[in-house]
Amino acid sequence: MQYKTGDILVVPTKPIGIFEHYGIVYYVGEIGYVAHNSFTSGKVISTPLNEFLSGRKLLRVIPSKSFVSDAMIYDKVKLLNGNNVKYNFFGFNCEEFVKDVCLCDIGTIDQRREFAILAVIILSIVLVLLILK
């Protein structure tokens, strides 16, 4: 499948896949890249398209909704790295990065809210089990 500049690719997180990971496609010449804010490296990186998708199931593609160009995406990655912007689950995660680049609403449920709900459920179960013990 051929992806267009600005398309947002959604894949499971590595290695567990509990959450979704977002990246935005751009090209340098004929070579496709995915810019994404990486939890593992802690910074915004560009990964070759085939490497980004390697070993991952593509969950969905959010078609480009803006007039973002290859140069704009490349420059944004360079700017954020130059300013030493780091991944922050609660402040600047992969979803926030993609929204910042495309200046668009990607129509997703904020994963931080899902994480908080999951944490509350787990804590509730643990408390109930401790009380019943």
C-alpha cells in the first residue's frame, strides 16, 4: 500500500502492544519515513517506513487531513530534536506529537485517559482482594 505524506499510521506499541503508537508519514526523495515520538528512545525520531511497520500489525491509517508537506514534517522533527524535546506520556506522547505536526484532530481517544481508567480498575480489584482476604 502506498501511503501519502501526512498519513498517520497506527500500530501496537512494542513489545507488549497494550496501547497504540502513532506516526506520520513523509518522504525524502522516494524513501518513506515515519516521524514519531518514541517511548523507547525518549525523543522524536524518523524511522524508515518499512522498518516502522516491520513486525507490527497496521491497526489503521488515518488519512492526511491537512496540507502538511514532507519538508514541514522533516523540519518539525529537526526542530524538536534541536530543542531536546523528550517523550512524556502525560505531556507530549506520540499522539500529541502527531497532532502538533499535522495541526489536526486525529479523532482518537486520549490513551492517557484509558491508562488512568485501567489503573483505577486494577487498584480497585487489588483493594477488594485485600479486603476480602
